[in-house]
Amino acid sequence: MPAGPQQIREGVIRLIISSHEGDISVSDIEAHGGVLEAVNYTSLSYIRLLDAIENEFGAYLDADEGAEALGTVDGIVAAVLTELGSDAA
């Protein structure tokens, strides 16, 4: 059974936290509106995140395409759902 939007969102947040180079929490992310730059997300963390998303969900997200949209939790979730197609929606 494919993951739904809520499971994808939870997984993306978990991967954001695990790929960050420091201590952040779900509440830190939410307090900053899901904006990765606002929680001091580094370019290395971002690369780790994209790799983890590809490994976990099988969704390839190109950092060079739509980089602005991939700077937020909502943008990343939307990109993963789009990449996975209608099965996840």
C-alpha cells in the first residue's frame, strides 16, 4: 500500500531532522513555518535530505530545479507527491 500525503509529510520531517547537522525538533520546524533556511539548514544537510528522500520514497528531487520550492516542508512534500504520481495522492 503506497504512502499517503500524511505519511509522506511525517517521513519528510523525520528525514529533515535526521539530516540536519545539529539538534532540531518538529516544534523548531513548525515554529519557523517549515522553512529550512530558518532552522539553519546547511547545503550539506540539504544534499543528505535529498539523498534520503530518494532512498526512502524512491522520489528523485533535483536541487537545481525548483530550489526555491524545495526550501520548505510543504514544497518538499508536494514535490515528492508529484514525483510519485497519483498513487500517493
